[in-house]
Amino acid sequence: MTTHLTLRTSPPHQGGTPAVDLPAAGPQGQRTLLDRHGRVARDLRVSLTDRCNLRCTYCMPAEGLEWLPTEQSLSYTEVTRLIRIAVELLGIRQIRFTGGEPLLRRELAEIIAFTSALRTDEDKPVQTALTTNGLGLDKKAGKLHAAGLNRINISLDTIDAERYKTLTRRDRLKDVLAGIEAAIDAGLEPVKINAVVMPGVNEEDIVPLARYCLEQGAQLRFIEQMPLGPRDQWKRSEMVTAADILAHLQQEFSLTPAVEPRGSAPAALWEVAEYPGEHIGVIASVTHSFCGDCDRSRLTADGAIRNCLFANTETPLRELLRSGATDTELATAWAQAMWGKLPGHGIDDPGFLQPRRTMSAIGG
Ligand code: SAM
Ligand code: SF4
């Protein structure tokens, strides 16, 4: 039988959860990151920096953002402590490092090595993954793989050099392509490519990107643009939907739905008859949200827990961490933050409020 503790958030967050019935912890303070809608978070996204060397128009303003001062970012010791608590006390089994641009974090390989050495509640190694823009990856892929990195997602929205320059405000397409090659050569498996499609910007890149990835043996996943960037960059009525993306692809390729079970993975996978064994994924984050199966928790570079990309509240752990809290106290605050997760992102609700943090500051 599950026993419950009643905890009170202090002070109550705006729109947050003033009092919650949180399942009690085990003898060593172990819990799962359960929410009150029955979902359990097993997948943690850790943002290692809010800084970036690109300025993708849908993510950041041209001048960048006001970066976190170093003392407000979690140190190596702090971030690895929270990762250990997440795995050993909270049942996290997979960790994806992101940013900003995680390759800019000096201790990235050391953080990956630390994480890979942890064992999950099923006594298996923690799975590690990285989401990166790929700049500088040509020099780092081998080292990261050797440190224990299991999977990598590289973001690439066009393979046209001019459009890449316009879209990211930097002339770096060649570097990304070199990074993708290096990741494949280093034996990272699978290498996935993330592409966001925006109206009037890169719809004509859908087919060339697909061809490039199919030829390379990298799995391309198209992602619907979400309202998480500069405020004037997204309109629900104008967005390119998963259905639009599929229609473009179907003009060139014969696609059939892949048979593998999807589980909590957000991408609907398609088999491509012209490239046997290869798949293309489409992530309909807006038009067919997968909130009901969401198994994610997020830790920002300044030490806040977010239970959803779109949450308007978050639970800061940094001050608790710096004021001498025990592992069990930190785990309890984290579990409480997840317990209050809302059932869905609410993008289509009339009262939807875009979060204050952009994707780069949350960690996509
Ligand atoms: N800098 C790294 C990169 O670009 O891969 C990691 C951080 S970035 C915020 C993570 C992912 O979020 C990227 O694949 C990016 O394309 C995606 N992203 C950023 N803003 C987005 C938005 N408004 N809607 C959908 N995806 C977005
Ligand atoms: Fe940087 Fe990634 Fe945002 Fe582009 S999407 S500006 S690479 S954080």
C-alpha cells in the first residue's frame, strides 16, 4: 500500500501547487518521479549552459540573450551531484545533455563519463545522449564516445549553405556536416538529425535534407516548431504541421508507418521504400502532442527543475543545494516539482501563456 506525505511548497509558486499528496520515499529516500496523472519520469534533460555559438532565428534574437553569470550556473560538482540523486534516488534511467550549446561546456566529457558510470534502479548503465548543433563536433566526437556517450542528435534545418547562414546567422554549414561525419565515424549509433520546419523559411529543404540523411544513414526527425522562441516567430495558424511535412516527403518517397512500438518516444517513424532499413521521423509536438506519455524531467543550467517545456513555474534547487541540503531533501523537492506536472502543454488553450524562458535557456 502506498503511504502519502502532505508537503507544502514554500512559498507557493504562481499558479503552482500549494499543497500536494506526495507518495512517501523508500528507506534510503528513493522515489520515482511520479506525477499526479500517473506518469513516471525516467528521462532527464540536463542543460549544461545557456550560451550558444549560433543564433537560430526561431530560438534566439540576433544579439543573443543575457547569459547567466558563471556563479549562477551549476558547477561540475553541483550538476553531477544532482545527476547522481536523479539516478540513485529518483529512478532516472536516461540523461540527455543539451543547452544552449552543450559542446561549449568545458567539462562535457567528464560529466558524460561520470553519468555513464552510474547504475539505474534496474542495475543497468544509465543511457546518455547529447543534443548539439554540431559545431566543433568533428574534433570531439571520438572523445565523447570514449567517455560513454550512447546517442547523439545533431540539429540541422537546411543543407543549403546560404539558407543555413540566414537561419542561424552564422556561416557554419561545413562545420556541422563535418561534425555529422565525425559522429558516424566515431561509431555513435544512432546518429539522429533534428530539423525544425518553419513556414516560408525552409519548407523547400524537407526533401533535400531527407535525401542527405538517408544517404548518410543518419535518422532524420522533423519537429514541428513550438512557441518557445522570440515572441513574433510563431503563429498557430501558419505553422508547418507534421501533415504538411509528410505531404512534402510523399511527393518524393514511398512511406509506410514503421512497425516498432512507439512507447514514450515522440517521433512517429516512417519506413522509406527507396532506402530499405532507413527511417524518417516526424514529431508532431503541437498538432498531436504526446503529453500523455511524457516521461521527462528537466534541469536548467542554473539549477531549476522544470516538469514541462511549457511550464510557467519551476522549482529552483540551486539555493537548496548551496545551503547544505541533504540528498534526500533535494530528492524530495524534485519529486514535489514533478508531482505538480500538468496533464498537457495547453498550446491550443485560449489562455496559453508562452514560458518566459526560451528553448535555449530551458534546454530543448
Ligand atoms: N544547441 C543545441 C542544438 O541546437 O541542438 C541544443 C539546444 S537546442 C535548444 C535543442 C533543440 O531544440 C534543437 O534541435 C532546436 O532545433 C530545437 N528548438 C529550438 N527552438 C525550437 C522551437 N521553437 N520549436 C521546436 N524546436 C526548437
Ligand atoms: Fe543555439 Fe540550438 Fe538555439 Fe540554435 S537551436 S540558437 S544552436 S541553442
